[in-house]
Amino acid sequence: MTDSGHDLLFGAFVTPAARDAAGVVDLALTAERAGLDLVAFQDHPYLAEYLDTQALLAYAAARTERVHLTAAVTSLPLRLPAVLARAAASVDVLSGGRFELGLGAGAFWDGIAAMGGRRLTPGQAIAALREAIEIIRGMWDTDAPDGVRYEGDYYSVNGAERGPRPLHDIGIWVGGYGPRMLALIGAMGDGWLPSIEYLRGGAAALPEFNARIDEAAIGAGRAPGAVRRLLCVLNNQLTDTPHGPFDGPPEAWIDQLAELVLTHGMSGFLFGGDDASRLERIGIEIVPAVREIVARERGAA
């Protein structure tokens, strides 16, 4: 996949550390002041050292004015789909249309089971995710005349009232890597949200992953471009000399990001590290230059 043509999104991937709750929110505010577009929080409800991400998203929405907010990614096995849909729509309405739904099939199954969640095999988790996406979209479809009814192997809804209606079309951005997950993303997702550190081969593996998503999208009667491609970059450093991917001076970052957009179709980036000064530098020194290069190349094309 080459350039998707999507508008570019840059953001912060923030650890929701309970020991420094004020600092977590300050990072969201720093990202907004730096001109970034997104703030994402991890979602690990089984970890006591983390704030509850759903509560944090609502609080951060109230404290910010412009950035979009998401979880990267929501732990579905501990969030009932119909309840999650209503919470997502509520934050979207309250924030003025600034919420996106990052969604995952589940991981860290010991922790999930400890909290009362159901332990699933990988295949079962993907099937449950497919059911959940159908329920969530049904809950948001307030134009339908009746309540939501759904009977699946993992989730059921028995005439639930639809709504509230989201203020904008919330994107469902799915995290995942395996062939079956990529097929689901291509067929049903609005976005793919992996971490570059978890891609075998790093950025060089993106053509293979993108091809699987594209194939599934076409098979489902969708345009491959309907699936936005985003990328979490958890390990990154701004240094004076290049040492590797996202470990070097701003000029190296700019080249890497432009290449990911124009060659691999990526259009969203979330940077980890919980470093306010680095977020400021990304917003001031890197993001405008990447936008300029991409706009120039798109204009030439």
C-alpha cells in the first residue's frame, strides 16, 4: 500500500500511572499545546498501578479542547460491548466529537481472568471481537427503528435501546498482528493500530501486513483506503546522531515518518515515552516538516 491520502494525525501514547495522575493529564495538555492531534492511553484494567482508562478518557476530554482521545487499545474482555458503545458515544458527545475507539481482542489473560473476565483462545477472542464490533455499531445506529438484538457465541443483546448517537463517526481502530486479526480489520475495522516494536521486521514488514488488510477489505467489498493505518512508536529518542529507527535527530525522524506515509500508507503516529519536552519538540520541530513534505508530494502526484 502506498500513500492512503488520509489526513495525518500525530499524538502521544501516555501511560495512565495512578501514582502520578496529575502528570498523566499534564501530558495530555502538553500534547495539545504542542499542536498534536491525538492522546492515547493504555488500557489494562487488571493492573492496580494504572488508572481506569475509561474514567481517564472522560476526565481528559473535560480538560482538553482540541485533541482527539482514544485507548490504545481497549481491553474488550473486560468491557461489555453494549456498555462500551454507550460510554464511547457519551465521551464523544461531551467532548464535541473528539473520541475514537481503539479496540483489542484481549491479552494478558491471567490478569483478565483474575478480574472475572473469560479466558479465551486466540481464535475465540477474534470471534468475540467480531461480535462486539457488530453490537457497538448497532448501539450507535439510532436511525434503526427497534432496539438492538444480537445473539452470538460470546455476547448477546436483547432489545437494548440504541444511543446516544455519537457526535461524529467514531473510528474503530483495532490493534492486532496475526492473519485472522488482520483479516477482521480489513473486513470490519476503520483503522489498524499496531506498535512498530511488535512488528517482526519492523517497518520493513509493513507491506506484508498491509497486503493482508487490503486483501480482506477487497474481499468484503471495501476499498483498502477505508482502513486508516496508524502506528505506535513506543521506544523513541531525540539524539544528536542517528542510532536507528526513531533514535536520532529531528531530521532523521522527519525522513522516517515521511517514508512511512508516502510508501507504506501510514497516516497516524502515537509516540510513547511520557516525556513532555520530547512531545513539545515533536510538535514543533518534526510534525510541521512532515506535513509539508507529504503535502508537497501529494500535490506533485
